Amino acid sequence: MLTTKPRGVNDILPDEVWKWHYVENYLRDLAGRFGFQELRIPIFEHTELFQRGIGDTSDVVEKEMYTFTDRGDRSLTLRPEGTAGVARSFVENKLYSGTLPGKYYYVGPMFRYDRPQAGRYRQFNQFGIETIGGHEPAIDSEAVAFAYEIFHGLGLENVLVHLNSVGCPVCRKAYRAALQDHLMPALHDLCETCQTRFDRNPMRILDCKSKHCHELVQGAPSINQYLCEDCQNHFDQVKKILEAMGIPYAVDQNLVRGLDYYTRTAFEITAGKEGAQSAICGGGRYDNLIEEIGGPALPGIGFALGMERLLLTLEQQGSQLQKPDFCDVFVAGLGGNAEILTSQLCHSLRLSGLRVQRDYQGKGLKAQMKAADRVAAKIVLIIGDDEIARQAVICRQMANGEQTTISVNDAVSYVQQKLSAIKVEGDIK
Ligand code: AMP
């Protein structure tokens, strides 16, 4: 128990974490280019926020929340997604009194009590954006373009944008009735979950993962035929702007998304092999959410992508991310007399901005050179008894074995010069 993690959570080990840093830095940079600022929201919120915000009939709220009662008898929930928290923060901090639309991004862990499997965990990480306070189609197109560019820019292949409009409460009313009429004869053949969805939220039947339900909804009327004029115009303009920006998409009339708050634009992005089409990213417009949780009537749109799924896809597609250098200099002190000078030198080198590794166990030169090799040190500084007597160090360049003896006082500037020369050579090559 003590040394086993709970089901569905992961350790991200030092050997892997550089990939996370790489992708996170890339996402933060891209977010800046698209004009988004980070908003850090808490890991837990009042349970009602998710019930109200995400919707009582969604799978997430019905079955997947990590809800607990705290010592003050309050019902709290570990955030299963980021939108509700961002919406709450937007209202609570009156961000609507600033420039609109507000454009925010977040990155961090989410929690869902789901059946763990490859790419599905109970604690997972999402990067997401929200644009709140604008209804213009250009905002929708920008969100889709941003999401597309994340995967395209990382060099992934088979990046597909699945796009739909799920309409507004006005057009959905007529559509809901038409869908129920169509499904009524097959009601008892639907899976158990879909039978309960029939009255509460029949549109969710369209994206049921059960193969049988999937077959039963073939030929069902499409929301696209029921869009009111405003929703239709909005959808047309979103598509037109995407085309002008050169963002490829395919309209998927069965795309309704799992969470209840979506209105109008809904989209998902897949980048898998053909057949294995689980989404890496999903999002859409939520024009009633802010008001629903007690804020002003302001529309919003956002998306979230699963970091684990993104990294898995990069790996499946054989993408080579640039691994950062882990070590510039290795300081090899030989024998007990070298301990103080080794520590001093390491400290000075580190203060000068270099990445420095060393041995602590008094290993011999051969073992220390091996250790320097393992961390891919570019330079090794060797300090033996002779060097201590002369207040000198040997500087060895690992790439070509070149060695020079220098005075301890010059060591830091000499190493910096050597490293710059190595970098220039590398750049020229
Ligand atoms: P959603 O918030 O359900 O729209 O999910 C957005 C993205 O988060 C999905 O496309 C996945 O990439 C990721 N995701 C959702 N649930 C999980 C999970 N249980 N484990 C890992 N990633 C997930």
C-alpha cells in the first residue's frame, strides 16, 4: 500500500519530465502569440459549481467526480475540467469589467473517476483556453485555429478538426422533439445509459460509444437541419473564416460533446492512426454558462486538450522532441583533499549560470569520467593532488579529448569561453 500508487494516477519520472517541460513551454508560447494570459484556478471548488456549470446529466457529473466533505462539512470536488473554474473566477473577480473578450489559458491536473486504460487516467493534465465575453464567429475560428496549430505545429500527422454546430436552446427544442420521434421505435434497443438519456438529454445518444447505439442513430435527423437563422449564419461564418485561414476541418453532424453547457460551435481534434480516433482535444461555445453560474449574460468559448494523450500521440508518431542538455560541466575531484576545492568550484560555476554535476563518493578518475559521459558533460574539470598543490585544474573537452591546465582563479571564465566555442561549432555544423 505505502509504496503503490492508487489506480489511474501516474508518476512523471525525471527521465520523462523534460518532454512535459518542452510541450508546456511550447503551449505557453503559442498562447502568448494568440493573446491568451494564464489564469491559475484552484484544484478544488464547491461541488455545486460543477453540478450547475457542467450539467447534472453529463457523465462527468453523474459518475466521475471526486467529491468529498471537508472538515467544515462543505461538499467540495476535485476539478474534473477547467472551464467551470475559469468561469467562476471570471465572475468572482469581476474580470468582465476589464477589456472584453477576456482570453485565458490554464494548465494542470484534472480528476475523473473513470475506468483507467491507455490514455485515460483518474488524474490527468489538461491545457485549455477560454475566451469570455464575445459572440463573434471570428472568436470561434480563432479557438479552432489555435487548437489545430498546437498539433500541426508539433509536426503531428493526420490532424483532423471535427466541427459541428449544436445550435442554441431555441433551435435545439425543435430538434430534440424530432430526434425523440426518430428514436422512439428503437428506444428499448438502446443501451441502458441511452435509455435514461432519451428524456433528459437525447442529443447525447448521438455520440454514445456503444456500437449498437451508434448503428441505431444512423439516419437520425441532424441538428444542422434545425439550426435557427442566427445559428446557421454564425456557423457559416466560422467555416468561412477557417477556410480563409487555411485550417482544414470536416463537419461531423453527430458531434455533440459530453458536457451539457455547449451551444453553437462544438469541435474535437483527432490525430491518431486511422480507426483509433479518440480525441486529443475538445471544445466549444458556451453562451449560457456564465449567466447560469450567477454572472452577467456573457458568451464564451474554449477547448481543452489532454497532455498525456498529446505526449502519447507524439510518441506513437515517432516525433523527436529536442532533449535539453542536462550538464555543461562535470567536476571530478580525486581523493579526500580535493573535496573543498571541488565544492567551491562547483558552486562558482553554478552561480555563473552553468549546469554542473559532480561525484560525492570519492570514486576514481575512470569511474568519474564514465559518470561525466552518462550525463553528456561537454567539459570535465579534473582536480588531483598535483593540481591542488599548484592551485590549478585540468580542463578536458569531452568531444575531442583536448586537455589544458589552467589556474583555479581563471577556471570559470575559461570554461565559459570553451562552452561558447563548442556551441558556435555545433551551430555551424
Ligand atoms: P473533455 O474535457 O472531456 O472535453 O476532454 C478534453 C480532453 O482531455 C480529451 O480530448 C482528452 O485528451 C483529455 N481527457 C479527458 N478525460 C481524460 C482522462 N480520463 N484521462 C486522460 N485524458 C483525458
